[in-house]
Amino acid sequence: MTTEPTVLWTPPAGVLEKTRVGDYLRFLQRSRRLSFDSYDSLWRWSVGEIEDFWRSVWEYFGVAAHEPPDEVLPARVMPGARWFPGATINYAEHALARSGAVAIVARSQTRTADVSMTGAELADQVARAAAGLRRLGIGRGDRVVAYMPNVPETIVLFLATAAIGAVFSSCAPEFGPRAVADRVRQIEPKVLVACDGYRYGAREIDRAPEIARLREELPSLEATVVLPYLAEQLDRGRYPGALSWEEIVSRPEPLVYEPVPFGHPLYILYSSGTTGLPKPIVHGHGGILLEHLKMLALHHDLGEADRFFWFTTTGWMMWNYLVSGLLVGSTVVLFDGDPAYPDLSTLWRAAEELELTYFGTSAPFLHACMRAGLHPVRDFDLSRLRGVGSTGAPLLPEAFEWVYERVGRELILGSVSGGTDVCTAFVGASPLVPVWAGEISCRCLGAKVESFDAEGRSVMGRLGELVLTEPMPSMPVSFWNDPSGERYRASYFDRWPGVWRHGDWIEITARGSSVITGRSDATLKRGGVRIGTSEFYGVVEAIPEVAESLVVHLPDDGGGPGELLLFVALSGGAVLDEKLRDRIRSALREGLSPRHVPDEIHSVPGIPRTLNNKKLEVPVRRILRGEPPENIVNPGAMANPDSLSWFVDLAAARRGR
């Protein structure tokens, strides 16, 4: 970084007395005679003495084991680290043990009234659902799949599945049947639980045809359960042979937790699947339990007095992260619907009415609110809000400033980055560290994040590959149906054996903060100057006429600079004329470098995105280089598959030149 960024927030006086991480530091002093004079020294201990750090997390949070562990980590190896061997635990037991007087509050555009569940009501529903699953013959290791929205019933199903030692997986109902089948067919589920439909804003979306197709495409299914979410009751004529959700939870029975090994599969998440079958990533009970306890309490400072919200669907890892708010005793707040209906104030209105203390969302949502000129703190009572979280894409520096000017000056803005692969963040925020505009405040405890140059040397103050040089408990247990581990190793350990390569560009500053500039496989490099795409977007999308953009570099096989192509989706009424093109070129020349002025600028109807809102830079580049789109992109894994046709037409036109 060439200049010192603006400090937007600093830890207040008495922060150690007021926060959970402060209490944890006092625990370390009492139990281990350890004292730390800064967050950096605490982080260095956590990644240097990883066995003692993770043992301290276990002890501090009072993890209850049916059988205690023999040790923490027999060998520091990647892949193949075996955490807490000998221990038997159950994630659901911890989630329900800590859930408070109000465990869940849910708002939906499908249901007319908010839903609230106490901890006792949640436990009762989980016990009933667990009994229902057992009646269907589901037991330890069997797979249960949810094609469900972000509603309390989905949490109930997940915790019931975990309680009996079965394995949970979910896809959001906006996923098309091919996208769902591509994911869950790999894991051979015995039970499918689906909703009959949902409302998204003003639209009513029926899912009966998709459920029928899924039942045909999943030969392993032994039962289908349908939640009447859109209708008041199940129309059995449309779902022959299916059970209703009410039947599954009809019988009250005692809840018995199945003790499982630390690494026993808890749930299966999936890679985006835009360029092939999605990878089924297996996460274990113990790794998720410890990692989420650490993040939610020690980094987000969440506890029993908090109402924790993150806007997500059940198809994104942030849903799993949100549910873990139960582990620290927080009320988990759900929202199902269109966050921009009837306008972008919808979620901020919910923040007031549902009394949120932590508001998590995506960077694109905050960017949209900023560009729309929203002023949430003026228009709503956000006095209870202590934290705002952002992930999914790099957050622009001006968006940091917008949050502090328009949402709250005293809150902690946590820009975080991690991945489905670990179901957590590697880098984020801490109550002990300032917030700098445009930067992620710190490397998370227990995550030995480094930046590697092309030769595999750790570098500071310049861009490199984001790597982890020590194991973490929430790294995947495995990929499903990958007995040799070949796919797993190829995904993370192909370049530097024993070092996890995540696939992002990161710069780590002397302050310990970091800047992530995009995927390393989508980097722009011209004339020896390498730059991440997020910096490019930060310049282009600051222009009011540009709603969003996508940039690709087409290298010259002969060694020349190649072509840089910029695609912009314009704000309503804007026109891409030569005057706007000149403004875009000038902004890029001044903001980045003359080498990053695009050769061509095109107006497009929409920017291709995954279902989790990631821009499809690499697939677009491959299409423009002449590869058949059917070999590159699975339309079922896209939020807007029709957007690709414009790029296919452009590729054909370029070939015809």
C-alpha cells in the first residue's frame, strides 16, 4: 500500500473489560500464565502454538465430549491433519444447549407474520424431527438433503440430522433441478425435504415441477418430505407418495444425541460448479464447532444478548455460519425473500424492527445501498447495532466510509474473507484492532495466513497468493466419494505440497491488515503489472452510470500484451457513448495505470454471476477465447444464465472478423 488508509474506528477504552475476547485473554492468564500486549502477539501465539491454542478454545467454551480426546493434533500435516483423535461429540448438542430464551426470529415474504422460537421450542421441534427421520430409517452416516428456504424448519431439520449422526446438505429453492441434482446426486441422499414454493418480492414461485424432476433424478431417495410453505396445506395430488413436514414432526420424543468422532461428517457444502460438477466438501462436527465458536465469540463478539443476522440463502456457506450463532447463545435472525423489495431499505427496516445487534450481508448489497444514496441511521433506529459484516467480494474503500457515515460511527465493520472450503473466514475483524478504509483488519486467530510470491516465499507489503501454512480444524474432512484424496489434494495442494493455496490474491500490510484483490486465476497482467480485478471494479463502478462491470484479459499467445476487454451494465437510462467511454478510460488511467486502460468497452444487458453472486470472469474469458460454452458453464449454477448469450454472440462475431 502506498499511503496510510483512513482509520474509521479504533478500539474504545476498556475494550478488554467489555468483550468476549478480553474475557478469553483473562482465561489464558489464569489457566496458562499467558499475557499478550497486542492482537498481533495473540495471533502469533495462536498460529505458532496451534495445539495449545485450539485446546484453549475447547476449554474456554466448555466443549462437552462424550469421550475425551487423546491429544489435540498428532502431526501438523496438510492434508490429513487429525484433530482431537479419540473425542466423541455432537454439534447439535452444543447448539441446543446454548440456545437462549429466543433462539430464532424469522421474517419471510412468503409468510404474513414473523416467526419466533424459544430455545425450548427449538429443542422440542428438533427432537420431533429426529424421531421422524429415524422412523424413515435414517441413521448414522445417511444423507438428508434440504431443498428449502431460510426458515426455522430448515434449521430444525439440520439440527435433527446432526443429532442422530446423519449428514446434512442443502440447496436453496431458487436453484434449478439440474443444479441441485448435480450437487446432491453425488452424495446419494436417502431423504429429500423440500418446500412447495416461495415468494420472492411480488413473485410467487411454484416448485412442484422441480421437486418431481428431482425425485426422478435421485434414484437413492427412499422418502420425500414437503413443507407447505407457499400453500396452507400440502396438496397431496401434486406430490404422490410424499410425506408432509407435519407428519415428520408429529410425535414428541426425547432427544438423544449420537456421539460421533470429531471428524464425523456434519454437512456437505459445494463449490460453485460453474465449470464442472460441484465439489462436495465434507465438514466435520468438531472442526465446525470449534471454528465457529472462535469466530462468532472472539471475533464478532457475539453472546446471549445479541441478535445475529446475515442475509443469505441455504445455498451459501453463510447460512451454516449464521446457524452457528446458536452455539454462542445468540438469537439467530432469518430473512427469506428479496432484499431489494419493495426497495433497498427492506433489510435496514428489519434491523430496526427485529432489534438486530449484528447485521451481516454481502459487499454488493452495501455497494448498492451506497450508490442508491441510502441513509439507514437517519431513517431507522439502529441504536442497538454493534457490528456490520461484509463478505462475498472485496468491499470498496468508499463503502467502508459509507457504513460509518450512514449506518453508525461506533460499530465495528467486519469485512471478512474465507470460503466454502473452510466454512469460515481466514481474515476478518477483531474488537482489538482498528478498522481501516478498504482493508480487512486482521488475520483470524488460528489461521496462519501468508502471502506467497511465485517462488513460494512469504512476502509482506505486496501482492501474492493467499496460503495457509498450518492446518485448521475446519479444513474439509474430505471430498465425498474421493477415497484416495486425489481431488482434495489437487484443489488446494497442487502448487506447494503441504501448503494450502486458496486461489485469492492477498496483500498483507505491516499493520497486519490485508487487502484481497480477487481470484488469482482471474488476475490482469499487462506489461509486467499485475492487478486484481477488484481494484479494477472499484474504479469503474465508482462512476455513477456503471451499475456493475466485468473485465477479462485475453493474453496474446505470441507474447504481446493481449487484449483487455471491459463490459459494463449501466444504471437505468445511461448510455455508453464515447464521452462515457473516455471517462472510464481516464479513471482507469489515473486510478490504476495506463496499461489497464481497456482496448474495448462494451455495454451488456447483465454481468454473468453464480447463484452465490460471484462474477464469472474465468468462464467469460474462456468463451471469448473460443471454447464451447456448454463445456465451460453449467447454466443451472448461474443466477442469470441468459446473460451468457451476449458473450457467446460476441465470441462468434470476433471469430468472424
